[in-house]
Amino acid sequence: MANQAEHYNAGQAKAVQKGPMHVITFWTNVCRKVAKDALENGDPSVANRLASQLHDFYRSHGQ
């Protein structure tokens, strides 16, 4: 788990150097991986919750 945290921290640091859109892309990709892994393990709740959060974000900021 420590290696994973180091990996994500390093990835975020690299993204920060490239700008805000790269940080958004980095975290979007991480979240998609978490949801995909959960789906592959038979748990759709993570993907459903991510979709709901993204939809709420769009409704709040996309209009």
C-alpha cells in the first residue's frame, strides 16, 4: 500500500508540473482504475458512485 501511495504521489507531482488539466486527467484515470478494478471483482457500487459524483459535479458546474 505504501508503494501505491508513493506511485500516486509521484504521479500527481508530475501532473502538477504540467498544469491543472494534467492533474484532472491524472485523478480521473486513477478513479476510473479504481472503478474498473471493483467492477472486475463484481462490485458495481464503486462505478455507480463515481458516475453519480461526476454527474453531480456536471450539474453543479456545467450549466
